[in-house]
Amino acid sequence: MEIKQEELDSGIHKVTLAGSLDIAGANEIDLPFSVIAGKYDRVIVDLSGVTFLASMGVRVLVKSAKAQAGHHGKMVLVNPPEPARRVLESIGVDSIMPIVDTQAEAEALLS
């Protein structure tokens, strides 16, 4: 699992994930996401490069989003592949954090 981070001009923190978000991938991003959730109030997570999404990966995302919400932060998921989007929506993740198609939509939600 590859994780890249950048600060956007708008002050929003962007995280881009690529690869398989299975048990091993979730273990790789768990600590970085805990840090991100504690440090940044507005986070975009680009999932366009995620090739597989397992329940452990979903758990890391949800745990981080809930931690952010605890200090009035917000996380938005951007452009998940269609199978991943169906999973996220079917289990109600979209009620915890928005799922949008573009970075522009995510930035608008976080502004």
C-alpha cells in the first residue's frame, strides 16, 4: 500500500492511497492515519488508486474519520473505484464521511 501526503493551497491535507487496502495494507496505513486524524482538521482521501478494499481497510478509514469528528474535523473520500464505492455505501460509510467523485467537490465540502 502506497500512501502519499500533501498540503493543498486551500490548507486542506490530501492523502492519496494506491494498492491493495487489505489486512497488510490496512496495517501499513493505520499509524499514519492515526497521526493524520489527530493533526489535521480537513482531509481528502483519494482512493482512485486502491485496487482492493477489505473490511480492515474500511475500519482504518472509519476510525480516523470518527477521531477527526471528535475534534470537529472532517474527512472526505474521493473517487473510489466502483466496487469499493458500492461496498462503502452498502455498509453506511457515506453516513460517516462523504464520498465524492472529484477533488473539487471534496474541497467545496471542506471549505
